[in-house]
Amino acid sequence: MLDLVPAPLLALVAAAFFGAAIVVSKPALHEIPPLAGTLVSIPTTTLFLWLLSPFLLDLENFRISAVAVFAAVGIFFPALVSFLNFEANRRMGPTISSAISSTAPIFAVLGALIFLHEQLTLQQAAALAVIVAGVMLMSLADKCRPRRWPLWALLIPAGGALCRGAAQAGIKFGLAIWQNIFAALLIGYTMSSIALLTANALTGNVKRKVYRRGVVARFWCVGGLNGGGMLFSYIALRQGQVTQIAPILASFPLFTFFLSAIFLHDERVTLRVTVGVLMTVAGVIAMTLH
């Protein structure tokens, strides 16, 4: 049924889910470290997907090469991306961190150009430049609210953007081999959970005592929102080109911006941040206007 919905609209719905997840996670990140939140949201979503698998997993047209692609993507997405987003959110706040994360289409488009042989127009190239300019503007200190995080911290959400952009191109490639959205989600989340649980077992960084019922419930919600966002984004990527869908997915700072202003009282949105967000969102919107 969702296949009848235009791909750009599906991508916009996915962006709304991603933006809401960032806002929901912000208060809880004051209580537990980002890795602990990721260890709740990713494995619980994976468990939910496995419970649904007897009803939704269709192995018709099964392709082992597609499974390999989904598994390779799953090693770093959504696990590593979620961790980096949580850490950036904790350090910088949801508005700035999500805006910097919206540079993901730069990497997604590069991947599509190199590996999927898609085309980049002059308008799209100009829009990418606007996005970068907006991110640079937001990274500067503001006289009314000095930057309280080191400049190197920009690498945290930028790294998440790189992984997210590469994952979008990879998923598009895998879905071209086996057009099974649920299998892509299930395999990706399973690999991410294995990677997360293995890393924590080896390092022992997160102890059980850090978890409290309210925080765990909040990250269950975060996991559901991110899972819903990935579902809609995968359907959109199956229907449309990466050069079209990735910029729309990157518009989630727009939703983060308004939801933060409404629900988060500790998030002050300055003029400089506002202009930077608007430039970033304008850039990604311009990339969709062919």
C-alpha cells in the first residue's frame, strides 16, 4: 500500500520520525551515556522486528548477495550512526547536531554518483554548497550564547552523516538486487545489535545500574521512531533515486527545530543558529526541485 505513496512524501515522513527521535532522546542523555541509550534502542527494535518476522518476512526472490550488502551496512548503520547522533545531541543540543547531521546527502550523492551511476545537476551541486555554508555558520560561537563544546566535536555528527549517507547508497544498491524492505531492516538491525552487544561485552563500558525505568522507556520510544523512519526511508529509496531521496531525508532538522522550540525548555535557538538551520534546510529542499 505504501508503494502507492510518492517517494518524496515517504522520505518527508521518515525525516519527521528521525527529527522527533532526536528531540525525545535529548532529556534522557542527561541521565545516561549515549552508548547506554543505543544499547536500549537498537536491540529492542531488533527484537520487535524478529517477533514480526514470521508474519512479514517473505523469502521469495531471496538473494544472498543482497543479504551480504544489508549485513555490511548493518555493521555501522543504525548502530554507529545512532551512537554518534546521541553523543552529538548530548554535547551540542538537538538543533545544531541535527543540522550538521543533515550533510549526509553530500556523502549519499557521492556514493550514488560513483557506485550507482546517478547524475548530479548544477542545481543540486549549488544546493550542496548552501548546506555546507549553513553548517559552517552554525559551528561559529554566538555572542549571546558562546559555544560550550570544542570545535573537534563537529567530527561527531559529521561522522554520523558520512555513515548515514554511505548507508543510503548501500541500501539502494542492495534493494536493487532484492526488493525486500523488511529483510533489509531485519538484517541491518540484527547486525547492528550484534556489533553493539559484542563491543560492550568486550569493553564493559555500560553497567546495568545506569538504567532506570523512565529512561529505558524513553529509549524504547526513540528506537520505535528511528525504526519507523528507516522503514519509510527504505521504501522511498526503493522507489526513487538517492540523489532525490537523500536530501529530503536530511530535512529532519526542520522537525527537530520546531519540536525543540516547543518541548525543550533548555534549548535556546539564537539568530545565528536559526539562519544556519534555514540555510541547511533550504539547501536540501532545493536539491529536490528538478
